Amino acid sequence: MGSVDISVIMPVYKGDNADHFNDAIKSVVQQSCPAKEIVIIKDGPLTNELEKVLEKWCLENKTISPLTLEKNVGLSGALNAGINAAKFEWLARMDADDICKPDRFEKQTALINKLPDLAILGSWITEFDEKMDKEIAVRKLPETHEEILKYAQWRCPFNHMTVMYRKSVLVDLGCYKNYGAVGDDYELWARFLVNGHKSANIQECLVDARTGVDFFGKRRRGMKYFKNEVREINDLYKLGLINPLQYSFHFTMKAVVRFSPPALVKLIYKGIRKTS
């Protein structure tokens, strides 16, 4: 059984919480199967608190490789910069405010070794409140490539912060498009799937994810987000992932979520989680 060398790509920007950032790095550094490289992409100038956290970890762990972007380019741009800078073929996606289970990389690399045709691999997540005190939901996703392909016609088939994917495939597909921080990952997953790249989801939670205070509030509502999501839906249709009926479903659901009161949006998401 061969080894799998991993580069972690973790964007951070000035709006991130320094304590959460510290916890996220700690969870990556303390893996039972450590990554060979941790690329932390500084998406524009950071706060002093974030810089201090990063400096501390760089002194303690030589696998951390900061990548500085002079201006804030957004999540997709930062991820693309990290993909290009990473040294190894397998890249592990990580957010600056979530926490990996200690054996996340061990379990993912074990399956990669078992299924060498894989190009992308995710897992379930446990969603928590901002302080990681209260468990909100578990987002479960289908396991096999065939199940994932069917699921993707109706819902996003991967939890973004759990994904490991091949750098060569990402580069060949053109990496992330920018939809204004909405749908950037869904469209990329569609390109993986319609181009025949094999996928899987491990059937357990390997990341604890924070659900921010704005998740059901103003940040995810309004015409700006809806227009960007319509761009995404149009691209899913052009790629051939969804048919006209599925297009109508996506359009209607996005409109309801983006223009409904936050309390109703929260109920919708709660219902969706129950069917995940």
C-alpha cells in the first residue's frame, strides 16, 4: 500500500476569528496522519491577532507555508492561488474556523489507497453553533460515485471543508470559478462528475463545522446572492448535470431561500438536514 502525500490548503482573511483560526490550525497539525505541507493563504491583509496566531504556528511547525496575497480576492481566488502553490498531488481543503477530527487524513488516505481511481473524496460534517458548544445537525451525503452523481442533480454532493482532491484534475478542469462566494464549489463538483472523475464520501463526520451567526441572516439573502446563484444554476445546466425540471427546482428553491425571512430560511434548512 503506497503512501499519500498531502498539501492542505486553508484560506484566511481579516474577517476570521483569531481563536477559531488557532483551533483550525491545531486540528490540522495534530493529525494522526500529518500532511506534508500546510499552505495557509492570506487573502489580503490580516488583523494583528490573526498574524500572531499564524506566526506562532509557523515557528512551531515547519510544514506550514504561508502564501500572501496583497489584496483580498475572495474564497475562489484564494483557493486557486493555494492550488497552484501546493507541492503535492492530493490537496486537503480546510476552512479557517472549522475543526478536523484527529484521524481525518488517516481515514481519507486509507480510502484513497484502497480506491486508486478516486479524484475527489469528502465526508459528513457535524454542524455546531459559533462557539462549538451546541450541535445543530449532521450533514450526511451519499457514499458511492453513482449515488453522488444522482444526488448532485438536486443537491450539493460534497461538504466543501471535508474534501480531498487531486491537484492535476483541478488544474485540468480550470479550478474554481467565482460566483461571489455562492455556489463556487457546487459548479466545480459538477465538472468533476460530468467529466467522469470518480468520487466518494466517507460515511462519518470527519470535520466539525461552525454555523456562523449570519448563516440564516442578511449575508445569505438578497438579490446579489440570488443573481450569483442563477449564474451557477445556468452553468450546471450547460454542463449537462441537471435537466429542465431540475433547473426549475433549483431556481425555485434558491429564490425562496434568498428572499424569505431568516426564520423561514432556518426552518427550510432544518427540513433539508433531516432528509440528508
